[in-house]
Amino acid sequence: MKTVNDFEKHYWSLDKLVIGIDEAGRGPLAGPLVVAGVVFPKDYISEEIYDSKQLTEKKREQLYEVIIRDALYYDVVIVEVEIIEKLNILEATRWGMSEIAKKANVDKDLKVGFMLAVTGAIRDDVLPMQSIIEFAIGFLIKNHKEKLVKRYEIEVSEDIFETINKIAISRGCIQQDETIDYKRVYALILKDIRDNQLGPISWEKTDEDSK
């Protein structure tokens, strides 16, 4: 299966390397979180390296050898339960990703991919939708809180998950069992952002710029 690599191609065209980072272990209720990262040479394309969930165990083991052979850099970080309990699962994931990115000798910014995803510059399936929305809401809380208040008529706290839940309740994104319909609220938030319903937003603005 051929991969598209939209994100990589964009930065390769700027003569930059890209570090791909992903995690496993956010779903289970117990156990460590494992984060891995890899940097391939510019213009590297493999029609076999794809979503691991769609590969057999034997094929994953074969591709592991290919990855460590061809990669300019790779690393694995195991985030222990103690760190997860201290930071929460989202922040523990970000910590693990940051640890890998800091050690990679490439131009990197974990925010860039999310900025491109939020604005629709790359396909929606390149990054996890949950992570895209968590980034967007976190950014808006820090830089444009008033836009969230005006659009959704809610009291916005510093807590990303609480704010997402308030938006869901405000917009009726509730399932029959009275739990939050996250798939629906994620789609609603992303559509609002892309349709400019929150007003103009500069996604390149940093937290420091807002101070």
C-alpha cells in the first residue's frame, strides 16, 4: 500500500528533515506508555511501511529491520506509570514525544503538524483527530479564550478536556447513554475553526506572543 506522505513532502521541499513520532498505550487502563520516533532521509518513500494495525506481526518484524537500517535516527521512550499518574496521559504523551524530538538532530517543532492539520493543509487522517482537537483547544485557551467564550457561550477554564466537554454539552453532542459524543464534537469544533466561525486566528502565534 502506497503512503502519501503529504506532510513530509512539504518539508522535504524546503530542504528540511522530518521526525515522525507516535505512541502506543494510551488506551489501556494500566501499564506504561511507549513512544517511538524515526527520521528518514529526504525523499524516502516505502510502499510497505504503513499503519502497523494493518500489518501482520511477521510483516511488522520484517519492516522493523528495514526501518532501523534506513533511518537516519530512531529512538524509543518508555513512559512509566509513575510519570503518567503525575502528569496525566495527555501530558505524559507530550513529554515522551518531546524527549525524542529533543534528541533528534533535525529541525523539529511538534506544533507545526498540528497547525497544518487544524487548518486542513494536510489530510485529516495524517494525525489522530483527538490530538488535533486537543492542540486546537489548548492553543485557543492560551491565545484566544474570548473566541471560545463568544462562540460556545461557555465559561472557559485552563483545562482542555473540561473545555471540550463544555462545548459538547453546549452543542448537544451527547449520546443516548448520556456520555459525550467525542467524534461528533471533534468534527464540530474542527468545522467551526475551518469555517472561520470563531473569527480570524493566527495559528503561528506562540504563547509568548500573547503575553
